Amino acid sequence: MKSDKSTLSAIRKFLVEYKEEYLFGLVLLTLVVLSFGLAPLIPHKLFYEIISPVQNTAIITVTLLCTWAMIRHTDGIRVRYVQAWIMGTISAIMIVGVIYRMFVNAELLPAEGTFSFEGWEMVGGDLLAWFILAYPSELLNPGWLTWKNSLKRLLPVVVLGAIDIFVPWDLRWLLALVPVVWVALLFRHLHDYRRYAEENYSSVEQTDERWVIRYLQMTLVLGISYTYLCFSNEPTRLFTQQWLMLFVIIYTNDQIIFHSKPWIEIAAAEEEKKEEEAKIESNVDYRAKLEEWMETEKPYLNPEFRLNDLRQVLPLNRTYLSQLINAEYGCTFYQFVTNYRIEEAKRLMKEKPDLKMQDIAEQCGFSSPVVFSRIFVRETGETPSEWCANNR
């Protein structure tokens, strides 16, 4: 019974913390389903002569602009070079496709019921999916994107495509599901990414983990849409995939260019791992120094407080600092700092009951009142208002 309660508590905390992200995914999936329902109502000639060319032109224009913007804002960050290369490649693929339709296959309106994808066409779709997923693959696993790893991931697609061509088996379902499997693998890597963030940041919002979750949700919805696309005989069902892809490209590049850059810290950490340092001799001494500093200086009140800041009092590199926190307190750095912030918030709510929640959040080191409320509920099982009412 106790195990069941702890499991339910963990699920509740997870849903509370990520409710906005999963609501985003649910809304997007709902819009895609509605769009597929709307697509058959579009006249076929109107779609192929006007709507589809406009959508393709928009995608090409946006990817070219994103390529240019990414090159201008690489700031020496490898993953941004990767994104610039991806955007440029997608632009090239789209341009080649348009030229092929204009000069090689001029028939714009395919016959009803003859429009489901062939195996070789789906191999091309999987290749495009690989390009879309290359950015999060590199972001969540810095240095992962190499020719060797790329070929390993693409090899199953090539093998399935060859079997589908030369053997009388219908393997299109497997080809259609390949991008979905890739996204599922990236969700697993997201767990490791979050672990890294919690071991190095006092506020995980600084790592942009939440938009990465949204990105993976978007690509998962894109994969589900692609699976339906492959087997539908409705000519206008491309309408949904095209606007969805345009949305994913715009959203992704906006986040990369204009929001925080966790990969800088990750890159620094990867370099730091190569440093040779003496092993920790006495955790007890370090723990005493750390707790005295935390209680007297209260560095956790700074929302930008990071693991590396502990080096002001402890002569250890990032790796050993993380090990110290894990060994002595049985938690990550993020959880360690959160405990101090929650206790500080409780103290303020008791001693200064007239303080607004926004002021309490700011004074305790939380990045915003919304983040404060969400974390407080996750840690205590009560909202700040409920806690105040029960602890007067």
C-alpha cells in the first residue's frame, strides 16, 4: 500500500510539474486530428494549384531564413552549426522536390485512391525525419552527431527499404513507425539530460528543458501524422503535414536563437570531466563547510545559483561537487537547493503573512511565482495558500 501511495505521489508530482508541456502536446495533437478531418473538404484542384504551392514556398522561405539566421548566431556553439546544416539541407530537399514536380512529374492532381506512399518514398520521408531529429539528438547528447552514429541510425531504414523493393513483403508500416521509434529513444535521453540539469542548476528552467520536451512532443505528433500520411488515399491530407512542419521549424528556431543556451554549460562540463583532481578525502569536513556557507550567505536566494558556485568554498571540480551532494544528501544539486528555498519560503510565510506570493518567490530565489507555486505543491502536497492556512 505504501509503495502504491509513493507511486501515485510521484505521478502527481510529475503531472503537476509538466502539465503545461503535456497540455501543449495534447492541444497540438487535437489540432492535427481536426486538420485531417478538414483536409478532405478542400477541393483537390484548389489544394494542388494554390494551397500546396503556398505551403511549400513558405517552408522553403522559412528554412532558408533560419539557415541564414543560425549561421549569424552560431556563437561558436557546435549544436547551432548542426541546426544551420539541417535547415540548409531541408531547404535543398524541398527545392529539389519542387523542381522534380515541375519538370519531371508535371501531373499535379493524382487520381483518387492512388496516393498512398510506396516504400521508396517512405525511405525519403524517414530521411527527412532524421534531419528534423538531428538537433535534439546532439543537444541531449553533446558530441553524439557523428557519421558513424548517423549511419547506425539510418541503416535500419535502408535495409527495410531494400527488402520492401526486392521482396514481396509490405514493410511500409515498419518504415512509417521508424521516426516514432526515434522520438521514443530521444525521450529516454531526455531523462539523462534532466539528471544533468538537476546536478548542475538550482533552477532547471534555466536549462530550457521544458521547450525540449515540447520539441519532442511536436516531433512525436509529426511522426504520428506522417504514419497516417503514408497510408491515406486522400490527396489533400498533405495539407496537415505541411503546416505542421512549418510550425515545428518556426518554433524550434525561435527557441534556439532567442532563448537560453544550456549546451554552453554542458560543453564546459564535458571539458571539465577531463581534468584530473585529487579524490575527496573528507566528505564530513566539506559538508560542514557547505552547510555553514549555505546558512550564513544564503546563496540559494540567487535564481542563477549553480553547482559551480560551490567552488567558492569547496576546492573541487564540478564532477566531485556533484558526487558530494549525491553522497551526503542523497539528492541532486537542484533538489538540495530547492529544499533550502522551500524552507525559506515557509519561514517568510510564517513571519510575514502579509507578503504577496510574488514577493516570496523573488526573495526565495525562484524564477517566477508560477515556478514557486508548482514546486511548492510538488514538494509539500499543498499550495502555498493551503500551507499558510494549515500552519498559522
